[in-house]
Amino acid sequence: MQLFPRNEKNFYGRRKGRKVSSTISKLVEDYSYKFYLQEDQICKLKLHENEKNILEIGFGNGENLVNMSLNKPNDLFIGCDAYYNGCTKLVRQILNKNIKNIKIWPDDIHLIIKKFKKNFFDFILIIQPDPWPKKKHKKRRLIQQKFLDDLNQILKFKGELIISTDHKVMKSWVLEQLHVREDFLWIKNGYYYQNKQPEWIINTKYTKKALQNNRVVNWFFFKKN
Ligand SMILES: C[S@@+](CC[C@H](N)C(=O)[O-])C[C@H]1O[C@@H](n2cnc3c(N)ncnc32)[C@H](O)[C@@H]1O
């Protein structure tokens, strides 16, 4: 089984943080076959096997995925992040809590986004994407028109794309990228709704950091049209 990293060339974020102990690395290697999605499995995922199918892109340490999966054991949660340390934390949580309904793609989402069946997901979550605030780094931002085309394909009709950010550049970027699209409707439209975090999504590391520093976290909800 191939472990990380697979897409070294075009991935801009951090791959590894602090050194992971050899015990944890071994644990991940030993159990990854159970939780890691293989590319050829993706198109075989069955549409109606679970009540809902939810994708979280850039799960960080995976705390929200763990919480959602425990609350909704009949749903399938697919988490994707190319950050090794976060993936190891998620694998440990899955083992400790004996979670059965999370699958991990431990790499760049672009490598698999086209492999999912069309209309597969009920929800796609992108919580606090990297803002890449400098103009010269615009291309590094995750949310781009082509990426939104792909997300639209794999979302069910009326499925929701939920994005949150505490960064003013990313806030404008999300709106700029989505308001031109007829295949996504901005729901709960308008200023007053932006900050309502759904009760089923918990505060992640980046959300907590933003709130501790008194930054507003904006939540955007787009429905596939
Ligand atoms: C700012 S962090 C937010 C993490 C987490 N959602 C939170 O709120 O704490 C953004 C995360 O997105 C991941 N990421 C960025 N681009 C990605 C990509 N193309 N595919 C998969 N993960 C990606 C990064 O590795 C990082 O963990």
C-alpha cells in the first residue's frame, strides 16, 4: 500500500509538522489499510449504503470528523487531508473510539475528486481553508472555478457545500468565486446568516484559535442548484 506523499509537486500546504514518534508511525502503518481509501475503491463506494455521505476536505486534526461520525453512526464520513500529523491523530482517535464509519484520503483532494460517483455526497465541508492571502498566491487557494465544477458533480442535487473562514481575504474570495455560479445557490443568503455555525459541526483547532483571538468566523452555505 502506498503511503504519503503522492502529490509532492503541486501541493502547497505543510505535509509534516513535529516528528511523529516511531510507535505512532508504526501504528498508522499497521492500521492504515483499514481506514485509508485506495483510489480504486472510490468509484466502488455505494451510493445508498449509508444514510448520508459526507466529505470533509482539509480536516486538520480530524476532531470534527470524529464528533460527526460518533453522532451519526449510519452516515459515511470521508475525510481528506495531506497533513501527515493530522492523519495520524485521526487514525488514533478512530482506533481509540472504535469508529467504523470514517474513511481517510491522506493526500491532496485533487488526486481523487473526479473518481467519486456523481451525486454522491449530501454535504461537503471545507472548514477554514488556507487563505493564501497574498495576491501572487491566489492560484494556491483550494477554492477555484475548476474545483467547484468538480464539487458540483459529486454533490447530490440540493446537497450542500459548507465553507467557513475567519480570514477577510478568504471571505471575499469565497463569495467572489461562488456568486458567479448558477449551479450553486447561496442559501441562508445575507449578512446576518453568515456567522451561524451549524450545531452539528464542532469548533476545530483553527476555529478555536480564531474565536480566542476575537476574530469572526464566517459560515457560508451553498446548495447545488
Ligand atoms: C488552515 S488548515 C484547517 C484545518 C481544520 N479544518 C481546522 O479548521 O482546524 C487547512 C487544512 O487543509 C489541508 N489542505 C489544504 N489543501 C488541501 C488539499 N488540496 N487536499 C487536502 N487537504 C488540503 C491542509 O493540509 C490543512 O490541514
